[in-house]
Amino acid sequence: MFKKFFAVLLVLTVSLSLFSCTNNSGKEKGPLKESVLVASEIDEKTTLTYDVYEDYVIITGSISEFETLVIPETLSGKTVRAIADNAFCDMATLLAVTISDSVTEIGEGAFSGCTSLGNVVLSENLYSLGTSAFFGCVNLPSIRIPLGTEIVGAYSFAECTSLKNIFIPDNTKNIGGGAFWGTLWLENQKDEMVIAGQNILIHYNGSKEEVTVPDGVEKVAAFSENFFTKVVKIPASVTEICPYAFANSSVDSVIMGENVKIIGDNAFDGCLNLNKIRINDKTETIGNFAFTGCQNLKNFTIPKNVRVIGNNVFARCEGLEVLTFTSDKTEIGSDICESCDSLKKIACPRKSPAIDYAKENKINIDIV
């Protein structure tokens, strides 16, 4: 009796383990793991070009144009897992796309500028949509983002001017700024605060100069291309500022809640008027290009718990005079202060990696 019970328990354990890695179609989900490039090929039947890795295939484009595109599940005996950046951008002849359920990632700009595209069926196992993936697909009337899709990139459906019907799953974890900017769907929203996915504020539907984000919002992606709002107050419930959340906006002051841990890539890119922002002590990551082009920032202090700041974080911040690091453990990306012509000094602890950067770029150092 005990042996029989143990055998049943073992079967159930194995089944649950398998279920946690796949959905009911048996397809793999989640982000791509690193793999070694083996070869680049062309499929003679479909004219698709693709890169063969040890573990999977990535579609990179096509040597010809067509009206109907079906992304296959396998090529060269390997599973097709992704569509590369800009793979089919500006293919004006393309009318319909069906993406097989083996695909988990669609790259940046993959179908941007496909102006005739009117029908898209996404993979049921899609994990992420890249930035501007379908930007400017002006004839696309509807889109269903599959259940389980965790990331919808910034501007992914921006300027899809005919896009009236959009389904966004409640479990989507991250939506970039401007993801649906310029769509009929967004224009038809009546709520002042448009919230989607896992409590993500994706759009502020108003014109007030001072806005307080509602308590309960967990991520902010709402103010890109906003030319009315000057001051934004962020509550303690917010843990992340999403990529491009404030990009190219007129905001000049952001009062950050005390629990923001992540400032995403390009979060404040091109905020020419931004002159007042205080990053709280719980912030751990500041993404690539986060404050690029913020010409009115003069002083910026990076709190002690920030573990990493990305590449070009303060590039073209022409008014930046003093950049202060409070920890010697903050890792820094490349060219963090490129074209910061007014930068007088970098203040930092004695063992900070910022010292090497300052020396290499002939910037004055103040040990704190």
C-alpha cells in the first residue's frame, strides 16, 4: 500500500514540475537563456533568414517581401524562440502575421512601420514585446496580448492610429511608456488614470500641471510625451518607474515615493525641463539612458543602495555640475556623463569605481 502511494506521489510531483515550466501546450516560456551562435542561414522555402544557436533559432528577417507571414515553430531542426530587432520593419507589403507558439520574444522594432499590416496573431507563449515592436502599424485595428505576456515594451503599439481594440492581460508585469500612445483605444479611455496589467499606470488622461499618482499603483509608465504636467508626486506604493515613463515630457519636478527600487531605461530621457528630483534610499537600479538629455539638472546624488547605474545615464545633461556617489559599491556603466560640458566634479568615496571614470575623462574628483 505504501509503495503504491509513493508511486502516485512521485507521478504527481513530476507532473507538477513539468507544469511549472510549460503551459498546457507544452511550449517553453520565459526569457531566452544565453546560447552560442552556430550559423546564419536562409530557408529556401520561406526566404526567411535566421540565426542558429546551440539551443534555439532566432528569425532575423527575409530576403524577399510578402503579404502573409507565418513564423514556423522549427527551422534546421531547432525551435524558433525569438524574432530579432527590426527583422521585418518597414515591410509595406505585409498584410497578416501569425507567430507560432514556440516564440517567446519579439525584438525592438520587429514589425515597426509595416503600414499595411491588418491582422496579427501573437504566440500564446509570448514573454516579451520589444520597444516599438509594432510602432506605426497604422492599419492594425485590434490586438490581443496573450495571457502570460510579462513585458510590453515602450512605444510597442504607438502611432497605430487605427488600433481600437486592445486586450491587456491582468498579469502583465511591465508596460513601457507610450506603449499605446496615438491609438484610438487610448483616445477612447474615459478614466483620468488609465491602469492596466499588475497595477501599472500607463496613461494620465488629463491636463493638470500638478498630478498625484493614486495610492495602490505599483509601477508608473504614464507621462511620456506629456506636455501639460509639470509636477508629479509618486506614492509609497510605487516600486518601479518603467522604461520611457516620462520620456520627452515637460515635467520639471518629480517627488519620488520612498519605495521606488527601479528606475527603468530611458525613464526620463529627453525631459529638458527636469530640474528637481530626489532618488530615495531604497532605489537599487538606474537604467541605461535614464536621464539622458535632462539639460536642466544641475546636481544629482546617487543613494548608497544603488547597486548599478547603466550606460549613458546622464549623457547630454549639459547643465549638470556635480554628480555625487554615496557608496563605493555602485557599479557604473560606460559613458555615464558623455557630453556633460558643465560637469565640474564627481564626488565619491575613496574606493568608488567612479574615480577611474573621472580620471579617464579628466573630471575633477572630490573624495567624500
